[in-house]
Amino acid sequence: QTFRPTNNMKNLILFLTFLTMTLTSSKIYGQEFEYAEKTITGIYQADGKSKSEIFSAINKWIALNYNSAKNVVQLNDKESGTIIVKGINKAVYKNVMKEMYPKNKFMQEYNTVEFNHTIEINVKDNRYRIIYHLTDIITPAPVAGYNLEQQYSIVFDMIDFTGLKQEKIDAYNQYVDELWKKAMVGKKKREKFKEMTKPTFEELNKGVKESVKATMNSVGTTVKS
């Protein structure tokens, strides 16, 4: 007689399959992440790989992912298992202001922002740690002679991997409200703009966090392969 699994058994099999895939992928990527204001630390397992193998694989990743490894590597100490690199990363996030002006073809659905960063990697047998730190934001060239440095400095201050703080939202709203007043923008529209501050920077933080973790997990994929 042919064995035919019941629906409950099928569901159990699917669940166990998903669980197995999840546990397997967790060995590829970080076992855990720790968050500070502008730093993400990931602890990665590399069972069966020596310190030397992991160190070589990470150097391969650096060579493949940076235009000039010589320019970005600040420290490459095989004996201590420490690598420090600096570079630029780009994050993409949803432009929630588009919801206010859905028919405005000049307003993009997604924005991009660039940051300077340092990555410190500490290697041991079977494991390694990645410390990814955002150092500052890259300010675009002046627009129509107007320097954007102060605005972008405030934007950088809004980045917080531990969660967006209300006091920072309030400070940002106070700052931009003064700008809108000078631009003769009405109070009703200014209030609407301020309502968009929190979702805007939540999307920004989400996009930056995803970008950083994707980079860190890319290192994990290279080490595994």
C-alpha cells in the first residue's frame, strides 16, 4: 500500500524544512548582532575553518569589493587576526514625502545617501567578529551656491541603530520649521511636513541598517565559500 502523508504531516514537514534552512543560514550569517548608535557588531561562526583560512577569505572579499584595496586597508595584521578598512557605502531608502506629492514626476520614490565607514574584523579559529562603524555622511556639492553641510550633519545625527529618538525628531522639526518660515511656507503645510519627519527617518535608518548588514553578510558568504 502506498504511503500518503496527511495534511498535518505535510505541514509538519514544511515547517521542519523551513526550520532546517533557517538554522543552516544562521551558520552562514551572523549568529547575533549588537547595535550601538552608529555601529553594528556581528559575530560570525565559521566552523571547521582555521584563522588563516578565514583571514585569507576576508582579504579576498576586500579585494573584490573595493576599487583599490591598498587605499582602503588601514591595518592587516595576520598574526593578531585584525583587519581594518575604510570606505564609502550607499544606502537606499523609501521617500515617504512622495506620498504627499504622488503625481510629482520630479520627486523620486527612493532616495540614496552615502556614508564614510570603517570596518574592523577580528579573526580567530572557527569564528570572527565584524564591527561596522559609520564615521560621517558625505555631503553633496553646493546647490545654487547653497552649502548643504549643516543640513546633512543634522541628517547624520538622526542615524541611530538603537532606535530613532524623539528629542532628535523635535530638534530637526524646529530647525526645518525655521527654514520653511523663511521660505514663506504656510503653517498648515509646515505642520504636514513635520508629520513626515518620523516616518522619513525611520525609513532612512531602516535602509542604512539593511545596507550595513548586507555588506557584513556578504563577508560571511565569501568566508563560507
